Amino acid sequence: MIMDDEIGEYLQNSLDFAADSLYCEWCYVIDLDKQTFEVYQGFNTEPLPETDRFYYMEEKSREASRWIGEKYHPVRFVRSWSFDELPTEEEFLGAFKEEGDE
């Protein structure tokens, strides 16, 4: 969708923002080594497992949470797709629908 967008899209590397899941609602990773598109969700109040991509940011996340008195952790992995099986826009949005969403 980004490549074929008629007006063009600007992507910015804000890796450290993934540690602040209170404000970082969603995080998208394009992993060229694994050839996957990964989706991570914010508002995460559970510690990450050591196997998670953003586990190394737990300390940075604790520092940020200390200032606001909340216990947030880095964004949490939700879903991934291989480059060969990327979803349509409708499938992508449908993968994250919650009960009551239209």
C-alpha cells in the first residue's frame, strides 16, 4: 500500500517510541531478513517475554512509566504476515477488529 500510494508516504524511524506503549498505540516492523510485516500493539501493561523483539526495551519503558505513575511495557507482538501472503486492506483491518467495531 505504501509503495503504490499515489501521493507517496513518508516513513520515519522512531524505534525508541516502541518502549512507550502508553503513547505508541501501534508499531509496524518490516523485517527484510525474515521477509515479514509485523504488527505490535501499545497500551501494554504486561511484561514482554524474553523472546519478544522489543524485550530489550523493558528498562527504558520502566523509566518512562516512572514519571507518569503507570506500569506500561513496550509494545506487544500481535500478528505477522510473510511478504508472499500480505493481506488486502480489508483483511488487514479485519484482523484487528474488536467486538462492537463496525
